[in-house]
Amino acid sequence: MASAAEQLAANLNFGAFAKADELKKRIWFTLGALVIYRLGTYIPLPGMNPDAVADLFRQTQSGMLGMFNMFSGGAVGRLAIFALAIMPYISASIIVQLLSSVVPSFEALKKEGEQGRKTLNQYTRYLTLVLAVFQAYAIGVGLQGSGNLVLQPGPFFLLSTTITLVGGTMFLLWLGEQISEKGIGNGTSLLIFAGIILSLPNTVEGLGRGLKDGAIQWWSIVLVLAIFLAVTWLVVYFTTAQRRIPVQHMRRMVGTKMMGGQTSYLPFPVNSVGVIPIIFAVALLGIPSQLALMVGPTTPVGNFLQTAGLYLHPALSFPEGLIGIVLYTAMIFFFSYFWTAIQFNVEDISNNLKRGNSYIPGVRPGKQTKEFLDGVISRITVVGALLDRKSTRLNSSH
């Protein structure tokens, strides 16, 4: 009789995993790429004063820069070579996807299949480079005007900072493509996920320090942990949830055979937009904080922009955080509906069903089908938007 350990090994199929050399190579490649990404968040920009950088970020980490720092895995707080992360690529991807929905030439490329997708990806890379150059140069100008942050300001510092930050972003873009090709999962999504996860140790350290100093009670940490686990479960549950609409296919003669008559389903995911509304909202609310860094937080204009950034940050403080929470929530709902409308063209779906002699039981083809689908998508988008807002509230509160 086999032992319990042997039975467990047989059930988990460890032997098959041990023989999966290709899978193991992909896992190790992905882990190695994430280690390289982590190391890059600790390599500082050349010519910076590390003590002044730490002091500056301690003053601004409660604003939107703290949220940008979370997405970059701490690289913003250390002004590392990966400080821009892949945010320019995300912005470029969103812009190209919007253009592919409203510009006829881009829309035609979208319908060309694989070749059109490659062309759109190439346009996305070019736009990423342009956005990264602009943002990197603006950051260099802002750093030079921020007191003693730069050891030797001048044209050479601007050039080296721009090249370094742009090179860091393009390297991460290449690294993400390598993960997608040779590793596991979508490389870009993994880098975003890694950036957020890498900020958790600092949060845990802060909670431990607050507990030791008596500033935080033990029961509040337990409550935060319970909320975190509950929100994580809700995110996973609603991300996989679908609203399945039955579709009845009419019978028709094909040759000498009667075809059709069966029922299929139109699956509409509850959360079809993912983190796109969050990225939009964070990018817009973070504009004052970014401009404050560009013009220098110590200048009158920079001080005003920095104060505006504090009011726009969705923190659990009053009255500053209240404005940020309201705007942040409103933007998430707005962009959730906006992005869903781009992804799902209910008029095209209705026309395709009508052309295919298919219909939704109880709903007339044509205009009523369009109105019915529009109502369903509008209702489930509310749930998706609430999920996006709830999943970021815990991180925003820190």
C-alpha cells in the first residue's frame, strides 16, 4: 500500500512537473527578469544627492507621488533609473487604442489581424519613446530647480538624466516583451504587478514601526489584514465573473441538412476594463504633483502645485483627502463607462446577431436588442467600477 506522501505526490503530479523542462525554464527566466527589475529600482540616477532625495520624498510621499512610487516598486522615491517604469508605455497603449476606435486608418489596421496588430504595436513603441523623452527631460529640469538635489546641475546632467530614464523605460518595455515570449504570462502586466507587490514590504515595515511606537493598535492591523484579504477575494471573484446572455440560433437549410436551432451565450465580463480606469484617474490627478516636481517644490508655483496635489490625493484625511476621494471615485466610474463603450459596440453586436439569424429570447432583433445589451453592460459596469474603487482604497489610505 502506498504511503500518504506517495499518494499526495501522485495527486499533485510532481513527477510530470519535474519532467517539464520547458516550463521550468520559463519559470526561472521570469524570476530572473523580475530580479533584474528589482535591482534597477535601487540604482540611482547619476549626479544625485541621496540625502536630499530622501528628504524630498519624505515631504511628498503622502501625495500622488506616493501612488506613483507604489506602481514603480519604490523607484520614484529613490529616483532610480527605472523611476518612469512603464507608465509611458501604458499611456501610449491607451492613446493608440483610443485612436484605433475613432481614427479610420487606425481602425482599419485593427481589423487586419496579426499584421495590423504588429503595426499598431510598433506605433505604440514610437509613442512610448516620445512620451518617455518628454517626461524624462521634464523631470531633469524639475530636479535641477529643487534646491540641492543635483550635485552638478547643467546641460550634461539634463542629457544624462534624459538618456538614463528613457533607457530604463525602453529596457523595461523590452524586458516585458521577453517575459511574454520566453517566460510566463503577460510581461507588462507582471511588471506592473511586481511594482505594486514590491511596495508591500515598506507598508508592512511602517505598520510594524507604528505598532512598536504605539501609534497603531494591534486590532487595527488585524482589521486592515482582514479587509485586504476580503478585497483580494472580491477582485478575483468578480474578475472571473461573467454575465452570460442566451442567444437562440434559428434553424436553416444547408444543402440537404437542417442546421442551427441550438442555444449559445454572449459572455460579458463583470470587470472588463481591468485597471485602465485607475491608471487614467491616477495619471490625471497626479498632474499637479508632477508639475510641482518639474518647476521645483520650493518655488511659489511649485508650492502651490504641491498643495493642489495634496488636495487631489485620495487619502483618508479631512478636508484635503475628501476632495481627492470624490474626484478619484468619479473618474473611475467615468473611465469605466468610457472604456467599456469603446470595447463593446452594442450596435455592431446587434447587427451581427441579426445577420446571423440569431436573437436573444424575449427581445426583438435590431433596436430593442441594442437597447437591451446597452442596459446590461451599463448595470454590470457599475459593479466593475465599484470593484476598481474598492481594490485601490486600501493602498490609497497609506
